[in-house]
Amino acid sequence: MARFELTGSDEIDVRYAHEALAASKALDLSDPAAMARMLGRLEVVIEGLLAVLDAADAAAEPSVEGGEV
């Protein structure tokens, strides 16, 4: 698998994902409100990481000129 360059925004998304994961490990599972907030935060983090990967996949795909495959 080829590596790709991260933009500044991508690096922030990855750092935020690391922080959210660390925070989730310290979560009080007896607090339903805290669990709901964390689920929302993790959803946002996953969406951000998927956007980074989608952009990397789009950049790695060879362009097709003339519309032919």
C-alpha cells in the first residue's frame, strides 16, 4: 500500500482522532450522557478520517482522458 502526503487539515483530523480515542478509554460507562457525547465525537472523527482516505484514494487513481476506461 502506497503512502500519501497529509495536508495540514488531514494532520489535524488524525490528531483529533488520537485524542478522541484516548478520551474514550477514560470514559465513565455508567454515565449515559457522557457515552452519547463520546459516540457523537467518535462519529465525527470517523467521518473526518474517511474523508482523508477518500481524498488519498482519489489522488491515487489514474486519470482517464477522453472518458475511456
